[in-house]
Amino acid sequence: MLVRVKTGAELSGAEQEFVDCLRKYPTPSLALVELRVGDARGKRRVSAVVFTPRGLTVLHVLGFKRRQSGILTISGAGEWVISDTPADFDDTRTGSPSDELEQSVFEVRGALERALLDAGDICGAVVLVPLRGVVVRPARTNLRPGRDVVIGNAADPTDLRIYLEGFSAGPRSWTADRVLSACAALGVAEGAPTREDLIADGFEEVVPESPSTIAREVVAREPATPGPGSSGQTAAAWIVAAIGVIGMLIIGGVIINAWVTNPAHPTPTQTTSVRPTPSPPPYRPVECWPLQAGC
């Protein structure tokens, strides 16, 4: 890791231990310590800005005025408490560590945007440096997405190293030239490392191309030629053919039998016709005269 501290910077004991901790890391990155970032309205003191090939993070470093051990919690009102006692930080600013970190991130983003640099997502973390022999553990290491709490000191630098190696999982878009442009935008162009130093530390010269999908050459497959069948396969084929022939003979016999038994043109059946019986003539009364015979 490349570490650059602003010339004439007055570091606190916690910040000096933080710098010693950074110098031990083999991670490809650049740490700018003790910055003054802002515009014409004024400058703001930023503890550190760390560039890696995959991202950028702003760190707010805090030490302690006295020895405090225990679990660090953050109340709903934003108060930082260690074992039910307010944390006694060495920072003289009145804002909470969370607010101070957000202001630092805001100023860094503004400086990069004024230089027409796209910073992308800027992460941030509050780095707590306890006194030697004191153990402080945060109840939760995540303030919100992209904002963390990290313990970092020379005696136990593991947490800080893990954070710096994994805070960003983006592509390797921070090249050596882009980092140098960001250093100039933050006002530390004179104290920045050279392009060769950045490349030697692990930064890319140009943005690596994203892997593209190459279409595979389609190879036409030749149809497989069936090989000679085995003796078992030949016998099975003859059995199937014999069963088919027998079935066809049986079906033909059934059809012939049905045709002989039921001819297509049956002999017509003789029918007996019945002649209708004539009805008697209608009855008419005969008129009789007196003394007429047969009446």
C-alpha cells in the first residue's frame, strides 16, 4: 500500500497509529492522509481517502481520550456508547461520528465532480483506534449500506485490512491515470505518487476490457453408420418378423370366414300378399206398399 501524508500535517496519536497500520498492508491501494477538501466557502479536514483498483472510500479516524473497553453501540438518538458510557473520543468537533463521516464524503464527492470526475459510489467508514491494551468491539459494523464502523490499530489490524480489501466489489475501473486526476482534484497533486509507482503497486494502466462471449465454431456431425448387429439382435429380429406374419395370417382367416358366412348379396325372402275383403254394400230400407208380397 502506498501512503501519502500531507506535508506539515499534525497527526494525533490515533491517526499516527492508523498510518503505521496502513503501511503494513500489501493490498494494492493509495491512502491520502490529512486532507483539506472544500470550495471557496471553506475547507474541511478529512482524515483519509483510500483508492483501490476497485473503488474509493473516505475514512474518519477517531481515537479516545481515556481507556474505555466494551461493546460499542449507537443509540437511536445517534449517541455512541461503550458499555453504557458515552464514548469519549479525541475529536473536538461537536457532530456525531456518523454526521462527520457523511460531511467528509460529501466534500470529497463535490471536489471530484468539480474536476469532472465520475467517482461512482463512494464508501465510507468510521475507524476507531483504541488505546493500547484496550478492546472495543462494535455491536454492529454497518451504519447503513456503504457506511461502516471498523476497529483499526497496530496491535490488531485485521478488521481494517479486511475492510479495505472488500469494501468495493466493482470492476477495476480506477486506473493509475484516474487516481492521479483524483489526487489533483483533492489538492494533493504535488505529494501524489508517480504513475509508475501506482502501476508497480497494482493499479492498471488502462481499464481492463470486460470478457466477451465468443461464439463457438459449429462443427457438423457426420451421421453415425450402424454397425453389424450381434447374433442376439438378429434372432430377436427374426422372432418379431415371424410374430408379425402369423398375426397377418390370423387376421386374413377371420376376414375370409366372415365373407363366406355372410355373403354380400343375400337371397330375397318371398312375402305373402293379402287381398283386402270387399265391404258389403250399404243398407238401404225398402219401402213396402199395402198387400205387397215379400214385405
